[in-house]
Amino acid sequence: MNGGEAGAAAPFPDWMRAVQTQVEAALSAALPPAEAIPARLHQAMRYVTLGGGKRVRPLLAFAAGELSGATPERLQTVASAVEMIHVYSLVHDDLPCMDDDTLRRGRPTCHVEYDEPTALLVGDSLQSLAFDLLACDTGGDTGGDAAQQLELVRLLAHASGSCGMAGGQAIDLGSVGQALTQPELELMHALKTGALIRAAVLLGALSGAPLDAAQRDALDRFAKRVGLLFQVVDDILDCTASTATLGKTAGKDAASDKPTYVSLLGLERAREFAADLRAQALAALAVFGARGQRLIELTDFITHRKF
Amino acid sequence: MNGGEAGAAAPFPDWMRAVQTQVEAALSAALPPAEAIPARLHQAMRYVTLGGGKRVRPLLAFAAGELSGATPERLQTVASAVEMIHVYSLVHDDLPCMDDDTLRRGRPTCHVEYDEPTALLVGDSLQSLAFDLLACDTGGDTGGDAAQQLELVRLLAHASGSCGMAGGQAIDLGSVGQALTQPELELMHALKTGALIRAAVLLGALSGAPLDAAQRDALDRFAKRVGLLFQVVDDILDCTASTATLGKTAGKDAASDKPTYVSLLGLERAREFAADLRAQALAALAVFGARGQRLIELTDFITHRKF
């Protein structure tokens, strides 16, 4: 029911749009107003966060929330917090000293539209705001459970830092021009994109009724597989889709000599690997029965997306 | 008693050294080992965090912890979290796109010793780790109070973000070459340095027994005054001390045409302003009686420091 108007019975595209609309509104409400001092910083934070993106991590949080009956209010908070961490990482990754990219979500990147120091502070501030938001959530009408909230803060912080997303980025930096093995590439992606995708799934599912140990274990297996699946599909799209379709510069990884699943396995075997990961992810969901339906649909969406 | 071996009765310099030693050990234990993957990132995080700095914010947290009888274990955690936020801000402020500085705490800055992308990720990772640490603290033997921990996360996140430290940095960026009024300069500093100093005091004091409303009010008045005092003294030192004494580039603010209390008031009136702020800060502590002794001594140390 947590898709709001588009409940559990709604077709997947309707549910997806309903969640995206809710998350957009929740992000807008959580961000400081554009006119609040310092206005330029707040405008830039809103520019990078609002009005774009597939919102894959928020969708995962909402779909995982179905497993434990989490309320839409809780899910809006955790989905917004995870998305803020994701957006901050994009803003910093696009900086001249990192990927030096000019296009993101079909628009000029933050340091192009504003300036480099502002982009640095936008990323820094979005990270703080994500934790501010998570720690402020009182759990809506259901009453806050401080221990549960604290676990969510811990999960998100760990997934974001040097043993998660930022650590994966550091490995990526060191890998340019290197011939990585598949296990090395998997470790990099398990951190760089996988950690935050896993966090989105866990934060969504842990925002409702407690899960038992077997369910948590199954959820974690699903989360790890779907995180890797997302990256493999990303690598395939990077070499098969156009810049216009992606809304970001296509063919970048090959051009910058970065190792990808396509460069490692070739296109055909990368596609087979994606199909295997999808099957493993869906198998892990079996324990949840009908409650896993949205996660099944979302896994298929991630597998077959064109952008 | 929270200075460990150098308890409440110890002379101030002994207490200060004991706290600094404890905080160094706590930071070292909280940081990932230098050899953990990605090793270069973890080495750089340890390089910027360990072995330097006056540890003013940790000292404030420990001294404020005396007000509420907080345990050394809790204070090590909150002091380390606040210091990590401070260090991340220094690393990002020193980047070429910001202050472009080469010297910090008497050593090459992070992007000079390592490289720019690593410095960016060091800052990002230290911010995550600060919240990870705060959210992981179980409160030692005294038993964790999740609601209290969550309040500390909220305070630190708010103090760090666009309505706190990062926001002050954004105002600072926009102020170069501008003639700010004293209220405008105070707003900038209340955010840029004041917010985190206030957080250090509040986190320390709120780590022990609950304070009543009058005590919290007095504490907040003290925290705001001492935050501003720290900045005024910093401005005075920037134009009176040498680079060797400071361990960072002296005379930078004047050279970069940044507004300071000295440029606004002149040296003599800036010194008078510092004396007024000290008196106001000490007056706010009266309500705490003998428990405020360490904060009184620390306020005097901040006022009269030479580096």
C-alpha cells in the first residue's frame, strides 16, 4: 500500500510514478528553501536534487518497505536520505578533479551551472542533510522507535563511507588503465554502487515490522545481487545507449580506459551475467511470497531499462 | 573526572594533555586500519586526522561533559565525531578550488601529500564516519540511550550542513572583496566556525545526565559566545602570529581580501571584543557552579592562546 494512491494492486508503471512523485515532494520539503541564506548554496542543492533521475534507490526502498508493511511517511524519509547521499556522490564524482563531467540527468553538472566550490559544498551539505533527516524522523503517527532509527543511521553511514560508496570510488580511481580480475571488479562495484543500493533495500525493509533472521538473510542476498545487477546493466548501457537517452555522457568508461563488465566479459557474456544475477535476486525473494511482488517487478525494470 | 588519570583536581595543562591523549587514541581506534582496502584512502584519512591539531572541539566536549557527569567512553565518541567533521572541513577547505592551501598543522595538506581526488574522498569519508561512530556508540557500561544518541546525531548533522558549517563556508566564499557589516560577519562566523564549536559543547554536555531548561539555555549562550570568541582570536592571530607558530599559512585572510574582525574593527578593538566575549561566556557558566571549572579554564586558554 505504500505507493500511496497507487497501492499494491496498481500496475507497476503507476506505482512507480506514484512513488517518484512522493519522493520528489519529500525531497523538496526536506531541502532548505531556495531563498534561505546562503541562497546560492540552497538553490544549487535544489538544482541537483530535484526534477530528475530515475530514483532507483527510492523505488527500492519503497518496494522493500512492502516486505515489512512500512508506512509511506517512514519510507519517504529513508528514501530521501538515501537519494541525497546518491546525489551528493554524483555531484562530487562530476567535479573536474574526478570524472570532470559536464552533463548529468540531461542538464549541466553542478560545477558547470554554478561553480566548483559551490558544487563541493553542495555535496558536503547533502550528506549532512541525509543524516539530519534520518535522525529527525519521529516515525509519523506510529510513534518513533529511536533504536530502529539509529540502526538506519548506522547502515546509511557505513554504506556511504570509506568501507562503502566512497571506498569504491577510491578503488575506481586507482583502477584506471589497470587490468582488474572479475573478483576485483566485483569488490569495486560492491562498494561503489552496491553498498548504497543495498542500504536502500535494507533501510526500506527495516522501516516497518521487524524481520526474522532468515528474512534478513534473504533480503541481504537479494540486495547484494540487485546492486551488482544494476552496475552490470549500467556498463552495458554505457556502451550501447546514446548520450541523449542516458542524460549523461555515454561511452565514458571505455574512453577513459576504466574497467567495466563489458570490457572484461564482452557484451554477450555481460548480458548473460545480468540474467544470472536477476535469477539469483528473484530466488532470494521467494521467502517473502506475495509481499515481494514490487521488488520482483522492480528487479525486472532494472534488468530491462533502456536508460 | 572525565580527563581520565588527570581528573577534576588536576592542573589544567595536565587535564588538557590527558584529554588530547585519550582523543588521539579514540580517533586512531575509530579510523579504519591503514592497510584496510582501499589502503591509500585509509592512509590519507589517518594522515589528516592523527598526530596534530589543538583538539579544541574535543577539549570543549570533555569540559562540557563535566557539567553532566558524562563518562569518558561517551565523551571519546562524541569528541571524535566532532573532530572528524572538523578535519573533513579542513581537508575540503584546503582544496585548490577553495583556499588552495599547502600547509596545515605544520605538514603538507592532504591534496599535496596525496592528490586532489583522494582529498575529496577523505573529507567525504570522514563525514560519514563521524555519523557512523555516533550511531554505533552503545554508551559503554552505562547502557545506551538511543533517543539521546539520536539527538546527538541530529545536532551534529545540523551543525555541519548548509544551515551550519558548510553554509558559513558558502557565505565566506561569496564575501571575498565585499565590505561586510559586523552583523553579517557574525552570521558568517556563527555558521562557519561557531556551529561546530557549539555542537562540541552541546554534545559533550548532553552525553551525561539530563540538563534542565535553564541549564540548557545557559549552555547554549556559553557555546555561542565561545564559538565567536574562538574566531575573533583566530583573526587576531592570523595577522599577529607567524606561519611557523600557527602551523598554517599566516596573513592569508588579509592577503585574500577576506573580511575579518581585525579588518573590520582594527586590532585594538578586536582585542576588546574578545575580552567582552570571554566575560559573557564566563557569566553564562555561573549557573553550573564548580562543575563549570574546566570550561572556565578552557575559555581562558582559547582567549590567550598563541597558536
